[in-house]
Amino acid sequence: MNRRFLLCLMNRHAPSPEDTHWQSLTLASTCRGCGADIYRDQDKQWVKAAKARS
């Protein structure tokens, strides 16, 4: 396991610079470590996006 993936397990995600984009009023991206969809919250932390209900 690499260091980045271990940080993802602790909900410390890092955005992929080439995939970062505005989605409505928030920044959204894909995590470099685990590939999850993430967004930037009000505390300027990158957190995993909630799964959409179907």
C-alpha cells in the first residue's frame, strides 16, 4: 500500500489537479490516492462525495 492510499482510509483525500472542476458552488475532483469522487467542503477540506441513491 502506498502512503496516499493510507491517508484516504483516514478520509484525507487529495484532488487530482487535472480533474478539478466547479460543480454548482463547490469544487469537485477525483482523489489521486483512491480514485473516489471528492469535493471541497466549507472547512476547505477534501471529503468523499456521498453515493447517489437510485
